[in-house]
Amino acid sequence: MRSPGPRLPAPARLAVAALLLAALTGLAVGADGYGRARRLHMKTKVLEMFYHAYDNYMTYAFPHDELKPLTKSFTDSLSELGNLNLEHLPQDYSGSALTLVESLSSLVVLGNLTEFERGVLWLSENLTFDVDARINLFECNIRLLGGLISAHILAKDYNSQFKHGLYQDQLLHLAESLGNRFLPAFETPTGLPYAWINLKYGVMENETTETSTSGCGSLILEMGVLSRLTGDSRYEAAALRALRKLWSMRSSLNLVGTTLDVLTGKWIEYSSGIGAGVDSFYEYLIKAYILFGSDDYWDMFHSAYLAVQKYFRHGPWYHEADMRTGEATHWQLTSLQAFWPGLQTLLGDVTAANLSHREFYNIWQRFGVLPERYLLDYGMLHPTEKYYPLRPEFAESTFYLYQATKDPWYLEVGEAIVGSLNYYTKVDGGFASVRDVSTMKLEDHQHSFFLSETCKYLFLLYDDSFLRNQNYIFTTEGHPLPIRSTWHEKFPAAYVPSNWTFVKDEIQPIRVSALSSQVCPETIFRKSVGTPWESACHVPDAHASHRCRTDDDCGIEAITCKKRTCSMAGYCGLWLVIY
């Protein structure tokens, strides 16, 4: 439920998102003191990284799914994403060319339309999903479906620059074929999809009914855009029904768990956080609101974000907690949590984002890369999860924070990331994952997301020209989707400053948070209208002196997002109540 207070009309709220995105995608210009030559040098280094990884994949692994850089061989990732049944595959089957699909949007970002066109044409003539393969719905959605949809849109945009004929929606036809094969997974009593499905035969007998929050709550971007591109509403309807069902299962604290049963709609794992199994659920709520403009997504995100800040946050860190009680369960950092500062930056909660990002950077500097799991309460690595599979989340948040602040310090963080990747993970056959960050022993695997995300975000950190003429939302796999007014329920033609005059009213203090009003708490609005918000959830006390008569005179604390109360002495604060 929203906090009471003045609420902006939908067009004004969406104007905020549009304005914030404009700043985040490089339209805000100005000298940052970093230096043109230094920026060009780093851009070149990232280009070299991408093509070292890409060229080795094309030489030793294509058209299979992913590269094994140490042995210069390949792996068909469907076997990892879903126990590929090799006995029932066509004799000429050679993988889904996963890394190529994932690389297409990166090739456009890097400006290589020739290689992009070559990849589009090969996929158009060779890729098929009519195979007896058990695949993970979530992974294939974000990697294959997302990659095909994004590449289709880019192919339409750059069609006039193709050298070998006009593009005729071949990738969209492939995406539609894949989307149709997803739909049987949603045929459950709850509408929550199975985690695993066979591309040829649908849901198999005795299939597991357990899935994750991310697995059934992070499908709306790709399937929603597929519906808009094809005119077939079934994809978006299925994903939205699952998302709404998942949200209806939240606790009274507005927290969700980590794993659940798709047939009964009952939680299996009640402990939850912002990391593995849950992360993209939060990400897709705010991005779906920006992409599609429906208040349903904002209402869910608003409540979920406040709950995270209240029950998971501890200073700059976010621990895990029981969804039923809010009590801490695991005090640990996971590398997937590093996406959170990027999400907060997109929201405009830059101070909180910067605080957490710097702590992640401290861990990166300590180990040279970001370990998969670090035990905060013991100050040590997790005994088994010591690996670093070239994950992109820290680079992603670094990119977002630089775009929002233009602080050259983030460019220096990017230098550290690039330096570590080249020093520790670059091998003759590509870039290898780190098996153990304490020894830097390598593992023979170059994940496709290294090309779709890690290299892309590092490149955009130093050259954001791809973003200057179009606003995009990046999926959780780094695939850009354009923000189009035709995809919105309502979308303003232009920002209207008069919508914000109420913020300047000095007679009536602001009694509602930036999050409730759907405005950016800082970066843009703090400078333009002098808002007193210190975070997205912050509500100032009624009086600058913090004096109060009742709890109604007290606001919401900026860091913990908890309600301040009035003490017996007449001051607002987070008072410890002893019964």
C-alpha cells in the first residue's frame, strides 16, 4: 500500500522515469576530468578483451554453445541447462550457438554491424528448437529468447546498413517458436511455470515441481516484448499471471521466499535475500514498470523495495532473512548481489547504491575478483563456493553509477576490473572462469554472459555512444530493449516542470517519500528543486528541529526505511521500546 500523500498523475510519473533514463544513458554531458586519451585506451582494451573471447569461441566452439578456453574445445550448454538427451537429437545437431546469440547485441554496441549481420544470417538459416532437449525455462528465457528478441529489434533498426539483403524478421520467427515451446510450462493449477521443460515434448512425466522466485518471476520483460512484437498476447499473459501469483504469496512483511512448489503454490525455502534465486525478481519489477508503464509493476516494486531496505539491509550490506519474521538467517555476500547498486541507481537512490558498491569494490580489491560467496559474520570465504565465473554484476553497477554521477572514480574502478580480468583469467584460448579465488586456479569454461554482459558494460563505461539516441532497458542478461511509447499504457510526450511545483511549497512540509511519489530523490531533482529527500524511502520529520507531539510528526528513516516515533521527551527517532 502506498504511503498517504500527494500523488502525481501517471504521465508525470512516467516523465520522471524517462528523464532519469536520459541521464543514465549518456545524454547528460560534461567533462569528468578522466581524459580523452585514457578513455580511448580503456575502450581499446575492452574491445581487445571482447574479440579475444569472441574470436576464440568462433574458432574452437562455434556453432556449439560455449567455449572451453583451456582446452580450446566446446560445451553444449543445453546439457548443463537441462540434461540434453543426445540419443534423440538430429545427427547434424551442433548446439544452439548460445554464445553467438548472446553476442549479437554486444556486436552492435561495439559498432561491428558486419559481424552482427553475419551472425543474424547464420542463425536465420541454421538454428532450430525442434530438439528433444530438457532445458531450464529461466535460463533459456533470459539467454536465448532475450538474445533473439533484442537482436531482432536491432536488426530492424540497422536494416538499411546490411550488405546482404533486407532483414525479414527471421529472428522474431525463431523467438516465436521458442516462446510457443515455453507455454506448456505454465499449464499448472497456480499458473506458476515448471522450471524445466522439454523443447520438443513439453513437460515430461515426473518433472520436478520445485522452482525459484527468479525462475517464475523474471519472465515478464522477454515474454512481454514478444507479445508486443508478434501481437500474440499469450506470452505476456502467462508471464504476468505467474508474477501476480508469486506476489500474492508474499508474507505480511512483503517479503518472498527463495524456492516454491508450482503445483501447490507453497513455499519450500523461506529464507530469502537479494542474491541467487531472487535477484532478478526485484530487477524485473522496476524494469517492467519503465518498459511497459503499468502501475501494477510499480506497486509491487514499491512494497518489495521497502521490505528489502527494512529487513535485509545492515549498513552497506544486505543479509538474508526469514520472509515470515524478518529475522536474519545468513550473513553473507554473494556475487549476484552486486547488481543491487545498479538497480538503486536506476531508481535514483544513488547514495545507498554508492555505499554498497564501494564495499563490493573492497572485496574485489582483497581477492582480485569477486568471490561467489563471502561470509560476512566470519570475514572469510565460503568453504566451497570460492569461484568467480566471470560474472558481470559488479561491472554493471559500476556503469550505472558512472552514468548517474559522472564521477571519474567509477572509470578507475572499471580499470581495476579490466586489469584483473586480463591478469587472472585471460588465457590463450579465451577467458577462463576462476575455480578458487584464494589460489586463482582456473576452470575450463567461458560463460556466454561474459560476452553479453561483462564486456558490454565495461565497453559502455568508456563509450556510451550506442545509448545517445535511444533509451534502453537492459535485461538481466544484458540484452537492450528499447523504451517505446507504443508499449506503454501511458507515456508523456515531454517532461512538464509544472508537475513538480508542489515540491517547492515551503508552507507544507513533504510528508511522503520519493518512492511513494515516484520521483528521483537525488541526482536530478535535488539540484533542480531542492528536495530534502536523502533516499528513496526517506520521509522528513514534520519539523526541522525533530520535535514532535505524536508519532504522526515523525517521518521515515533514510537508511533503514523504518518509521520514526515520538519519544516521551518529544523528539523523533528510532527508539528502542522495552516491554
